[in-house]
Amino acid sequence: MIAAAVQHLATPHVDALSFLPEAFLGGAAILIVLIRSALRRSSAMFGLSVATALIGVAASGGAVFAQWYRIDVDGPYAAFNAMVAIDGFRVFLAAVVLGATFAALLLSIAYLRREGLEGPEYLALMLLSATGMLAMTAANDLLVVFVALEVLSIPLYVLAAFDRRRLTSQEAGLKYFVLGAFSSAIFLYGVALTYGATGTTRLVGNASVPSIAGFLSSNTLLDQGALFAGLALLLVGLGFKIAAAPFHMWTPDVYQGAPTPVTAFMASATKAAGFAAILRILLSGLSIYRLDWRPAIFGLAALSLLVGSIAALVQTDIKRMLAYSSIAHAGYILIGLEAATPRGLAASLFYLLSYAAMAIGAFAVVTVISRRGDDRHALDDYRGLAVHHPVLAGLLTFFLLAQAGVPFTGGFVAKLNVFAAAADARQYAILIVGVIAAAIAAFFYLRVVVLMYMTDSEDSAAPRRVHVDPASALVLAVAAVLTLELGVLPATMLHWAQHAGLLFA
Amino acid sequence: MSFPLLTVIIFTPFVGAIATLLTPSRRPEYARVAGYVFSIATAGMTAYLLWHFKAHHVGYQFTELHRWMPTLGIKYSLGVDGISLFMVGLTALLFPIGLLASAKVDDRVKVFTVWMLVLETALMGVFLSLDLMLFFVFFEVVLVPMYFIIGGWGHGRRVYAALKFFIFTMAGSAFLFAGLLALVFLHQSDTHKLTFDIQTLAAWAPKGLDNSTAKWLFMAFFAAFAVKVPLFPLHTWLPDAHTEAPTAGSVILAGVLLKMGTYGFLRFSIGFFPKAAVDLAPLLLVLSTIGIIYGAVVATMQTDLKRLVAYSSVAHLGFVVLGIFALTTQGLDGALFTMVSHGLTTGALFLLVGMLYERRHTREISDFGGLWKSAPVLGGLFCAAAFASIGLPGFSGFVGEFLTLIGTFVVHRPYAIIAAVGVILAALYLLWAFQRAFTGEPSGENATIADLDFRELACVVPLLALSLFLGIYPKPLLDRVEPAVKSTICHVERTTHYREPASARGRSTACAASQEASK
């Protein structure tokens, strides 16, 4: 009897491919730390670390591609006893995260050289954070989400404070750490309450695996208090990570203080990872309760849109302005979630992709222009930029107009899709808030454009000499082409976003 | 597959913009030449379009259809009918003239030319799109080049004016965006077909929408178009934008941009929501009549010549909206005629004011005086343009306003009577301004100003000649416009209880009869 029980102790079947992308990234991070300790002060050390990091990301991308191929052939599947789900959703967001990580790494090379911070630890931390993000895109269990959240957050706290000679960077790191630790704790409390209400932390499963979705569909909760409290706490924790109002307080300070490539990384990759969790939890785990969480998402979306757009109007620092604009963009992405339809999900995914391209592009220009010291981010420093650097000014204009949602840019098609999803789901209230916010937002993006172009060359305060290294130029070019491509010929990407459905959803 | 004429018309200026971008900044003359070549090429193809457009034909011609965003049912769909044909023609005409008038612009010529050509592409797209989303895309794109043209090459408070222009129109089109998405998805939930095709939606919307939804959507579309027109009380961006814009900007703004609003009323507001249009017509009639009188009175008070012309646009566009929402064949004919005529005459007035400004560096009427003596050609042309704008018989303005007033008179007598006062006021403000600026003895700088040179004549004369031609012989225009107008009226009659009185039909037959005939 006892022997039989021991034999039946289930060890999860390990499917190597399902964690290969994470393994490559994490492995590269560890390898970089090893290179650091082996080569010490050798001049090749930094170059080798950079190469390792880039190859690691590329290899991880290859593994994600292999997963995609397998999904294409066999369909989406769950692994590790349904703790992770490898589906189109995971592949799409993993591609966004990896692309953003690659771009952030490229931006960082010249930045670290310029600031004299050539530590390979920076690269290792960024890779580790990206590992957590990748895990987040696949997480089908609240505990896996929590572990991924911690893995992605802790390196980010350090990265935000990495420019240790600059006081604002230290402040950003500390602020992000304190508030981030709080939000993680709140999230964990939410996990505990949800577990208490449903008896499991698995989001969705099949017949053999108990899951939240399965439990809720086959049982009626007599007392829903614990579940709702848990849901609320989960939303607070994740709302913090995606920088949705009213949990956005850290965003302007951290975006402003952190080294600019890290800001680009946070705006694009972290946002994608945070949304991966919130979308999967609500749309697959708790989809039965959509009528209950919808008002909460409405509140988050409407507040983010209005707070982000209105507060950005009065900013005098470009990084702070872009931070508030990223809060507003979180609001647009939440509109797709609020619709709670497959169309809405596809719209949110497409938005995350195009926002990643626009945000990286804009922050790349800011990185290049800020020069040594990384502290000249006042809007006044952009006065008359077009006089001396027409190409950089043109690119920044393009990225800002894309964020404002001007047609023939990815930003427009992205907004079109989330608004279409809202109209499709008859969510007219959020649609109205969205279009009003978009109209307000046009103002502050244009303000920067005005400063760059409509200033006479005499009182130009912009730097005369700006060095654009090849890596940053590549990032700028790719971001611009992608933003344009998503605006003019979006059919392919829209098709992919539409087919990036959730497993079991 | 036939030659995609409309695509080529839309994108020739865009190709020109890219070509201009590649010219060296140190050689502005290359940019100028590129601007002329590509805008004239566009005009040439538009002339071909005008020539081969079949008059007396109902429906869209030269149509093109391609997939664009299949997941949303958005198509790249183009076509032209009597309503859009002359807007396209006006656009094609005014751009080479605008560029020619900008020969004195010597600051960043290349970028200026690029923005002008991009603007031409966007405007052509607006008038030729048969897909609601494609239309909206071009509608929004128009803002960007216009914003830069006003803000970059304007006068005085140009940045303020440009921003005000952008914010007003952007806020308006936000509602349009929400409205059109709601319309499209209501159509989808009713028919399970997701499409932005204008004809499909126009066939479905009048019956598929209930009254209150249709009214809400009408108001959403109204917000965007009323700002563009601009309709009183949403007109406050216009005087600033017009006055601060460079000459070419003012010409395009008055000549074509404002027409996007009235075009939208005609094509969408009436096409999609005929019931709401009939029900809410009194509101539009009141606002447009106020606009006519208010624009004229305020224009009379202006001391700045350019601002005066700007306010006269508010009055003229009031006539257009009045004619549209009279919902009679003659009213609509008149409205479309006035749209073309206003582009020609106000364009000429803005060009002449711009030429005066280049000579005297002021636009204050009180600074001028006796200019007719020192510059007889300039004076003569200004006089002709003023008369054309007032609507003197013989000029196109007369035909347009006359048709509008008749078309309104048979159904809404009081509005027509009040609006007719606006015609008299137009004579007052323009002739009074002309008298102060051009008659009497010139003194000081006014005595020595140069008369128009050949280039300036080449800008103004074609516009006035065309206005004179259409004033004497309006048939070519009316023949092409009328089938589209007729089908619009019939669309309203088919879908609502509204019936056009026989006396307002002019030469055309009743809807039922014409349908019989076409069978």
C-alpha cells in the first residue's frame, strides 16, 4: 500500500523546450558574471560581456521561435504540470520583451562607455530581469507569476540606481525598491487570499489539474469576499508594475532618475511583462468573473488615461513627460482588457508591441542627446534641436507623433484597435474617455515638437555636437521602421496578434 | 486592371515630397522646381480626371479596391463622384498656385515644399476615400503638415495659432473617431459583417440604427465637421490660423481645408444619418445663419485686412451649410457651387493680401490708402476679387449664393431672408475695406509700391478667370454635380418621411420619377 503510494508520487514531466528561452537568458547572465570574475580588469572583458549578452538574447529568441514552430504544428500546450503555458500569447509577448531587451542592451553599450560605468554587472542584471519577464509571459500559476515578478523586479531596483554618482539615480532606485517591495507583498497577499478562496494557485488547467478557472466554473462561491479581496490585491500589485494610475506615483521619479536606457527598458519590456500577467490572470483564470473585475479595470484605465495625459501637460522634463505619457499608454492598453473579448486581447497585444517600438525610439533619442552626465533632460535643452540635428529632431518628432496617434504610425493603428475593441464590446464610456485623453495628449507631444522646430536658431539651447554611435543608430533605425511599418502595413502583425490567443481561454 | 488614376493622383505629391527631401538644402531652387513639377503633374492628371469623368452619371467612378487591414475589415477603397470631383479639382489647382505664391519664402524652402506636398496628398486622400477609416486617416494626417506650415512659416503669433488649430480640430475628430467606430460595430453586430465601406454603411445605417443612436452618432460626426467648417460658435480657431498662416497656408486652408467639413456633412452626416439630419436641420440652419451674419458683422469691424478675409470665410461657409441642410436639390447645388467658388475667390483675396503684405509689411487697413493709383493692376484685381467674393452677378459667387438662397427660400423662408442680409453685409465690409485701402491719394510708402509682376499675375488671374467663367457658364460644373446631389436627396427621401417640395427641384425630376427612368 505504502509502496504503491510512493510510486505514484508525481514528479512533473520536464519539457526542456518550454523553459529554454529563460535558460538561455539566465545562463548568459551567469556567464557574464563568470567572465567578470575570470578576466577582471582585462580590456576584452567588457566587449566579451556585451557579446555574451547579445548572443544570449539572440539564442533565447531562437528558442522562442522554436516554441512558436511547435505551437504552429501541435497547438498550444502546458508544461510543468500546467504551471506554465506555452501559447501564442506567450510567444508574442516574449518576442516583444526580447526585442526590447536587445534594443536596451544596444543603447546601453555607448551609454555605459560615455558615463564611465562599464560594469558587466549591468548587462547581467538586465538579462536576469528579462529572464523574469519571459517567465512572466508563460506563467500559468500565481506563484510562478510571483517568482517571475521578483526575478524581474530585484535587478531593476539595482539598475535604476546604477548610475551611482548621480543623486537622482540613487533616489530612483530607493524609491522603486521601497514601493516595489510593498507592491510585491500586496500581490503575495492577494495570491494567498485567492488560494484561500479557490484552493489552488493554478490559473487554468485541464481535467487532471485543479485550477482557479476550473474551480470557479464548477462551484458557486457562497461568500465571494475572500476572492474579491484577493483579486483587488492582485490588481494593486500588478497595477504598480504596469504603472497604471492610481498606482503610478513612482513612475515619474523612477523614469526620470534611472539611466535612460534602463528607462527605455522599463517602459517597453517591463510594461509588456506586467501586462502579460494581468491579461492572463484576468482573461484566463478569472474570466468567469469578468463582470466583476470590469469596473475595476474601467477605473484603472480611465484614471491612467486622464492622470497621464493631464499631468504630462505641465512637465518641464522630457523623461518625466514620457513617464506620464507611459501611464496614459497603460490606460489605452487597459481599454483592450476592459473590452474582455478576443479582439480586445489582440488589440492590447498589438498596442504593447507598437508602444515598445515608439517608447524605445523616443528614449533612444533622449539617451543620445543627453550627453555625458545624463542630466540634461529639460525641455529647454531641446529648444531649436532641428537647427543642428535635423535627423534626430525628425526621428523624435516621428516617435512623439506616433505616441500621439497620428495616422500612418504604429501608434494610430494601435489606438484604432483598442478603440475598435471597446466599440465592439459596447464599452462607449471608456471609448469616450480614451478619445478625449488622446486629444489632450496631442498637446504635450506637440509642445516638444514646437520647441525643436519653431525656435529661431539664435536662441537654440540644444547641444551642438552629439555623437551617435552605430549601435544606437541601429536601434533608432529599427524602431522607426517598425513604427512606420505597423502604421502603414499592419496586416501581418494584426494577424499575429489576433492569433496570439491564450491557452484554455 | 485599369490604370489606378486616383492612387496616382493621391501619391504623386507624396513621391514629390520624398524627391524634394532628397534635394540639397543649399540649393532651394531644386526644391522649388520639384514642388512645381509634382504639383503641376498632379494638376495635369486631375485635369484628365475632370475631362474623362462622365457627367450625368450617378455613383462613383474610377473606383479602386485593395485589402489594407483585413482583421478590421478596413480597405483601401477609392472613387470619385460629383461631390468630390470638384474638391479634387480645386485642390489640384490651388497647390501649384500656392507654391508659386510662396516664391518669396526663403526660409527652409525644402521643408516648406515637403510639407505642402504632403498636405496635398492628405487632402486628395480625404476627398477620394470610399473607406471610412481611410478617410479618417487622411482627415487626421492633414493636421500635421498644416500645423507645421502655420507654425513654421507664419507671422506673429504663429505658434499659438498653429496649436489652437491643431487642438480644436483634434478634439473634434476625437468624437468622429468614437462615432465611426460605434457605427461600424453596430453594423457588425447587426449584419455580422465588419466593414468600413462608406456605401455599405450608408445603405445600412438609415434603417439599421434607431433614432436616438442615430442622433448621438450624428452629433459625434457633427463635432468634427463643425469645427472644420467652422460653424459658429466653433470658429474661433479660424481667424487666428488664417491670419498667422503664410499666404500659401491661408489659401489652402480657406480653399480646401474648410471644405473637408462641409464635404463631411454632405457625404457622411446626411448619408449615414438622414433621419437625424432632417430632424436636426433646424439647429444647423440656425447656426449657419448666425455664422453668416456674425461673420459679416465681425469682418466689418476688422482693422486687419487678412483677418477681414478670414471672417468673410465664416460667412461664406455659413452659406454652404445653409444650402446643405436646406436639403433641396438647388440648395445642395448651391452649396457645392459655393464651395468651389469660395476656394477661387477667397484664394485670390488671400493671395492679394499676401502680396500687399510683402510690399508694405503690414496688413492694417489704416496703413494703406490710394494704392489703386500707385499699383493699378493690383488695385484692379483686388477690386475684381472683392466683387467676385461679394457675389456680383457674372462671378461664380453669385451663382452659388443665388442657388443656395433659392433652395433655402422654398423650404425655410425666414432663414433665406436673414441670410440674404449677409450678402449685403459682404458688399459693405469688402467694399469699405477696398475704399479705405485703394482709393484716395497715396501717401508715403503707399505712393511708391511696385505693381504686380508676371509671377504674381500668374497666381491670381487664373483663379479670377475661372470664377468669371463659372459665373457666366456654370453648366459644366452643375452637370457633374447634379447626379450626386440628386442621389443624396433621393437617399434622404427613401429613408425618411422627408419629401422635397417640387418647386425646389430645379431642372431635375422627382426621385420616384428618376428611378423609373433609370430602370
